[in-house]
Amino acid sequence: MAGAHPGTAHSFAGTSAEPSPDCPRCPRLAAFRHEWRAKEPSWHNAPVPSLLPPEGPDDVRLLVVGLAPGLRGANRTGRPFTGDYAGDLLYATLTRYGFANGRFAARPDDGLELIGAAITNSVRCVPPENKPVGAEINACRPFLTATIDRLPNLRAIVTLGKIAHDSTVRTLGGRVAAHPFRHAGATDLAGLRIFSSYHCSRYNTNTGRLTTEMFEAVFEQVAGFLR
Ligand code: SF4
């Protein structure tokens, strides 16, 4: 079965877009999940599924690809970018540019809905210190591939940070050297336009590496492209 987008063809065909709660592909991350299940049994502590709009995958024209769940963010709540600072800036920006609706309150039941957009992570399980290793990024790529392949009307991707960017380029069959990460950069690959941004983490915003204005400028470009 070929993918919906030319670059993602057959190599990972048949992989579900959502890993099982006990996905064993990354032993280090599986052990970390188990450790936190014991410490915090009420938390999600499992691969975090992608967030889709209520209309489903056919409605998605924009996919946001993050790095990985934060320990006390998505790993706790089970929804991407929900429960820590990164979500505050991301969801406010998505709402401002018409890609989300409702009031984000950092809880999966806050009623916020995406509009024509989806959010996923390049690594679905929380890594210690937010740092996945190369083997883990590679191990999780089939799920990113399958996620992209289930979005037949996808036109644009926003990659947050270099790891997400490089993994997305590889997912689409491109060479990273030919499509390097650059904040506010854009590149065309496999019939899609990839926009890249520094990750909207608290660290990046606290240090001034990424300002709200810089982040909004990326989504302004995206909204203009999709208009
Ligand atoms: S990061 Fe991805 S591949 Fe690795 S264990 Fe989690 S779901 Fe599986």
C-alpha cells in the first residue's frame, strides 16, 4: 500500500498511526513509562496519541509535529502539548490563526477543538530530560509516517525544532542536507510545504530564542499559504 503522500510510500505501510500503550520498540522509554506508572498511576504514562479535529483526518490540511511529550505535560494528561507551558503558546497561536477554537485550559476536557489541523509528536513517549536518542527517533518514525499517510488532504506541516524537522523530512523521503532546519524556513517536499520553527518550549521562550511574535510569524506564513 502506498502512502497518501509520495515520499512516505510503502516502507512502513501497514503500521498503525497510533502505537499500543505498551509499545516495546524503545526499551529505555518503555522503562521510563513503567517507572512513572508506578510513581503516578493516575497519569497517562503511555504513548500520546495525535490530536485531530472533530471532523476527523480528512479535514486536516495542517499538521504540527512536535518533539515528544513533556513529563508533566502530555505524558500526564494524554493530549499533545497539554499541561505544560509549550501548549499555552501553541494553542493560543493556533486559535489566533483560525486553527483552533475554544478556551485552552491545559486539560483534555477543556473543550478546545482543532480546526483543519492536527498535532502529533515525532517521538510519542516521554524521554528522560526531554532528550530522545537517535535510535528512539528512528523507532518512532513509522508512526509519524502512518500519521501523515492517514491525512489525504494535508498540505502543510509545521515542525517544531530540529529533531521534529529532520524526522519529518526523513519520513517524507527527503535528505536533511537538502532540507535543513531553519527557524521561519519553508521547504517543499513530497507535495507538502514544511514550515519550521524553534520549539515553543518554556526554555526557548524564557531565553528569548523564540518570542511570541516570532512564533506567530510562522503561523501567519502558514495561514497565508493555506488561504
Ligand atoms: S517512542 Fe514510539 S516507538 Fe518508542 S516506545 Fe514510544 S511509541 Fe514506541
